[in-house]
Amino acid sequence: MTETTVANEAHSIPADDKTLRILSTSDLAGIDISLADVVATVEGAYRTLHAGQSDNPRKLTVKPEDGHSVSYAMLGRDGSRNVVAIKTSYKHGLDKGRDEQHYYTALTLYDDVTGLPVAMMDCGRIGSLRTPAVSALLARECARPGARSALVIGTGTQGRLALPFLLTTLPNLERLMLFGTHSEGIAAVREELRTHFPERDVEIVTDLRAAASDADIVVATAGAHTPAAVEAGWLKPGALSILVGHGLAPSTLQRADRVVATSEAQMKVTGTDMADENGDFPAVDTEFPPVVAGITAGRRSAKERIFAYNSGLVVTDIALGHRFAQLALDQGLGTQVPLWQ
């Protein structure tokens, strides 16, 4: 997506009054957007951030002592779209099973040219697309040359789109593997893959160590209660391990030859379970924005084992949220609320 296209999109959003357009889960669910479009939008957000045109402050976190819930607030500005936004995220029931948990996330966008609101939307679909798109970009930039096999750990929201996005950026992947403990989730992963790539299927693995030792790329998306914990010693030379949720043991970070993070500061906030016994992290060799921009190499040799930490940057939510807002407005979706009138 060119800067001219982005600019035209920003000014085509109607904003002649202070009415706030609310885009619900069902509004966004019906919007058709290709995986390639999502990848391009997210990649553009990284490039703009690296160019110094956007702002992505460190996220704020609130968590009670017993750990039953966690909430985040993220404020940012997209300089190419001239959009300011705030994202909130609240998850309750971390001490319970998946079916008993509650999760709410919202994104509010403001046009920084007109000074008027653009939209407030459920951010669930934005995050479910943005995160695997980032993993796919990490794989494109950091996987060893000629990578042919990928293992996804987890069958939740992130696990279901991990493989379709990987195939979008690395179409030559041959062996696709999945480790999961929920039969419904496994079925959903397989269905999602066939929706986007009808000719492809995924191999369900039960021997995690054997699968990890054969994988060129390991994407860990599982929930906190997963039994999976891939150790560094299981990985073959040249393997890339990407942490989104859970499924990797701390050794994959501590013993990595190279560490890449979307944000080193955020890794130290949200990735505390990967720290060593003293609560310390190894130095991050490079953050991801300069890698996407072509300034820093994602990988230096074919044999180094790379650990990549995928934590969400709000500028990617803003870019993708703005893209969805434009598509929704073009289709007349949403409910206008006179919140400030």
C-alpha cells in the first residue's frame, strides 16, 4: 500500500460532525479482507514506525495480586494515516478454564487532520488477524533460507490463522504440523486452513519433541494452561521459534543465538514467564521494525537458532483498524451514536 493510497483513505472517511460510529463484532465479521491485504497493512505500519512518523508508547498494565484478570491500555499515532487511537484490553478469569474466561477489547480512532472521531470498534477481529500476520512477517524475515516445515502449537484464536498467514508469506512451506489438546480447536484450525488454501492440509502431531525437532519454524500460540513446552535442545540448527502466547520453554529464549522482538520493552512486561531464575532477559539483538524496513538483518546465518517475541504494537492495530473502518464506512455498516452531543 503506497503512502498516497493511505492518505486518500484517511481523508475519504466522512467526519463532518462529532457522531461516533460504533462497529460491532457482527459489523466487522462480514467485511471481506484478504490475508495479503492484512499483511501489507501491518507491514506498512512497521515501516512507518521505523521511519519515525508514528508513535507507539509502552503499554500500561493493571493486574490484581491474585492474577485473576489483566488489563492493558495502548495509545498510539499513525503518521501516514494521520490517525490517533487508543486500544483497551481486559481479560477476566485467567485462573479458570477457557470457557469461563471473559475477554473484551476495543479500539477508538480519531482523525488527526479534522480532529473528529472516526469509529469505535470491537478489536477482537483486528487482533486475531494482526497477530498471525506479524508472525508471518517474522517468519518471512527470520526463517532459514529454504524453510520447508512449520509447527503451530495451540488451536485457539491465534492458532487457527497461523498457518494460512504463514503460507501467505512463505508459500513454499511443504510440511504443516499442529499440536493441540482440544478436538474442536483442531477441527477449526483444519477448516480455517482449507478455507484459504483448499488444497492444503495439516498434520496433527502428538509427539511434540519429534515435531519440534523437524520444524524449521515453530509458532507457539497456546493458552497459559498448555502442557506444551518446547525446549531449546529440541530445536534443530537454523530453527526459528516465534512466541505469541505459550508453548515454548524459557530455554528457547535464554539459549537462542539471536533474539528478535517486536518491542523489547513490551517483552519485559508481558513475557515475564520467559525470564531466567533471576527475572532477567537476554539482550534483544534487534527489534522488528528495522528488520521490516531492511535496515537490520533478521537472520545472519542459516544455522543460528532464532527466538522471536511477537507482542502487539498498537500502531499495527491502528493501521488495520483504520483499514476496517474504511471498508465498513464504504458499506454503510455501524451505528452512529451522538456520544458528545
